[in-house]
Amino acid sequence: MLDHILSILIFFPALAGVMGFMINKESMRAYGVSVAFIEFALSLWLWFAFDNNISGMQFMEHLPLIPSFGINYILGVDGISLFIIILAAFFTMIGIASLTDTKDVKNMIITLLFLQMTMIGVFSALDGIVFYVFWELSLVPMLYIIGAWGGPLRIYASVKFFLYTFAGSLVMLVGMLFMAYFFYQATGVWSFAILDWYRLILPESFQLWLFAAFFVGFAIKVPMFPFHTWLPYAHGQAPTIGSVILAAILLKMGTYAFIRFSLPLFPDASVYFMYPIAVISIIMIIYTAMVAYAQKDVKQVVAYSSVSHMGVIILGTFALNVEGISGSVFLMIAHGVVSGALFLLVGVIYDRRHTKLMSEFGGLAHVMPKYATIFGIMMMASVGMPLTINFVGEFLSLLGFYQQSHILTLLAGIAIVVGAIYMLSAYKKMFFGEVTKEENRNLPDVNKRELIALIPLVLITIWLGIYPKPVLGPINNSVESVVQLMHNKATSEEAKMRIPNVSGVVISKTATKEAH
């Protein structure tokens, strides 16, 4: 089974989703939770069988699709993608288990299972076309989740989400076609295999244009400023489970793709655009944090907070060294855990009051002490409190970029403080003071079903904040391989200087052919 574990992880949820049409509504929740649990168990098995000492790809699968054009079904996983796959399986299980009595729960669960297939496909694909297919297919279930189960502006939000990401993906596809063409020019063979593309050493002028093409697709997905405007609408109108999956997993597709494609394929261009992207990242952190502070809707506070933290991930990614990139990958996982938990917590209070306005609350700590405690822990994790999961990722990301620019890192560090201001302000408005609304006096605290979803997230937040080595070790090994590959392929003196030579890292032989 291990020889095809990635294919099983990808297609098992889709097959179960098709079979779900034959399950009656009363049994569908139990069926969905069972399927998601099996999927999560398989992802843990993948982790158990993963060799932490190998920095390259493992569990690779290869099946010819259109070999004459170099299109093949190629899968593989390394330390960078391993834990995001586990996170996708985990949050799908948590999301299905925490579903309330939403209308048409059966179709919601089937949609989530199909969405899970596309997410794991993106993080496993090592062929450009296969990656693109899963990347685009992920839009359809999320479009349906927002459009069918969202709020009053759900159609506008879902269409805007689709158009933004679809348009960016088409530009990315053009870049992929050029990469395959350049490989053909260099070798006489067509190939969309990402590991084959790694063998190309492109002139810097070509790298700049290709980097820009990939950047558009990835930046919209993250979303980076100024492409972020679709996200608050998507989060604001999506049902709780839609916001959870969107924040925890789907946004990570963009940041993951930067590390899988942009950095190793275009090292010179990555150095060239490093400072502009760093400035954009700092604008993301500051601007969206200030917008979050101005919000009256607690879900919008969490949504803009999500964009702000994604800015730190981008900053770490473009530190172009092991510390920064490892920190950004770890922060992807941390952000997924914390933001996913916060959206679940917003969903808990919305189920009771059917409002997300902070002015409608106040004094909830007296009425719902368990809820207030869990919210407080995740809020502290969100602002990067030491001994919580976000602190590790943020610290490493800033440490990495500090080696490139002291001033920009200082600005980013100060900007993160703004995050503490708006989160503490929101917590104060909702939980402290007297209970002023009669509707809030008898609100039930978190129930067993909600605790089953939230307690694991709290434990992960604290465990990996105190002892991140089980996750950070495999990530670090794979990131060292990426950084060494970038250093070996860099052609300009500045790129050689900015991208460190990681001693002691053994990577596969790279071809010296250059595409002209």
C-alpha cells in the first residue's frame, strides 16, 4: 500500500464522496466522519513511514498520461508538503465532525470530500499539468460551499473568489507552458515534470518574466496585497466550515507553490524581486492589521488577521535561507491550526446568537468560561505568544529575513505588535465587562461535540509551541535541499551572495544545460 499511499490519500475521499450519494441523510454524518477519520489515519501512516533523514522526494509514483508531450501522473512528498497534507486530512475530519444541523448536510459532506481530494492532490503533484488540474478543481467545491451555504452576499463572494483565482491561474499556466518549451529546447524532450524543470538553468532575463507569470497565480491565491480583496468577502459569506478550510488549507496553496516552483526554478529572479515582495509583505501585515482593528464583525477581524499573518509567511519565504523558509513552512501549519480554530470558535458563538457583531456581546467570560478560555489560548497563539505554535514560525521567519535586511525585519516585527492590539481589543469587547444583552445571560457553554473539535487544536498549539522538533526537523531537511539547489543554479553574483551555500547537503545531480 505504501507504494501508492499518495494516490490512495487523493482518490479515497473522492470515491467515498461518490458512494455518499447512496447513503441516507440520517447516516451521512457518521459516514462522513468515518471516511475523514480513515483518511487522517492514512496521513499519519504516511508520517510514520516517512524517512526524516532524506531531504528529497519520497513515496513517488509515476504513470504516463500523454508521454509524447511530457505529461505524466507524478506524485511525491517531502518534508515541505508532508505536514500540510496531514493538516488537510485533519481539518477535513474536524470540519465534518463539527458540522451543525446545516441545511442539506449530505451534500455538504460530499462536497468537502471532493475538496479534500483536490487539496491533497495539489500538495502531492510533481507534474505541472497534474498540479494545475488539482489547483483549478479546488475552486469548484469551495465555490459551491460559499454559493450554496453562505450568507446574503454569497453569490457575489463566490463569483469574485472564482474569477480572481481562475484569472491568476491562467497566467500561471502560460508560465508552465513556457517552462515545458524551454526544457524541450534544452533537451529535445517535452516534460512538465517539476523535478525535470529543476535541472534547467535559465538566463536571468527569462527568469524575471517567468517568475512574474507564476507570481500572479500564487499571489492571488495567498492572497497578497493588493489582490486580497476577494478574501474578506469569501470569509464573511462562507459558512463556518468553508472559512475553516479556506484559512487552514486553501490559502497555503499559494505560499507552498512559491517554495515548490518560484524559488528553485528562478533563484536569480527570486533575489531580484526579494525586496519588492518584502515591502508588499510588510504592507500586508500593517494595512490588514489596521483594517482588522476597524472591524465590527468578529469574523472579519479573524479574516483580516489571516491576511496579515500570511504576510509574515511570505516574508520568511523570501528570506531565501534555511531559517526563513523553514519558519515560513512551519508558520503555514501554525497559521492553519490557529486560524482554523478561531473560525471554528466564531462559528460556535454564531450558532447560539446568529450574529457576529462584537457589540452584541460583552461579558461572555462570565457566561461561557470554557469558551472564553479556549478563545483566549488561540488568541494568544495568533499574536505570537511564546510557547505557542505561531511564535516558532514567526521567530524563524523574522530571523531568516534579518540576515537580508535589518530595517525591514524591524518594521515587520513592529507591525506584528499591531496584531496583538486588534486581537486583544476584540477579546476585551466580547468577553470582559458586564453582560449587557439579555440574550447572552443564558448562553450554553461549549458542548461535547465542539470540545472534541477544539481540544485537539489547543493541544497541538501548545505542544508544537513548546517542542516543534518533530515537525520542524523534516521541514528543515527538505528546505536545506531547496536552498542548496537555488545556490547551485544561481548565476548572478548577488544571488550567490544572498542565497547561502548549505554545507553537507546532498541533492540529486543537476543538469548544466541552459535554455536559450
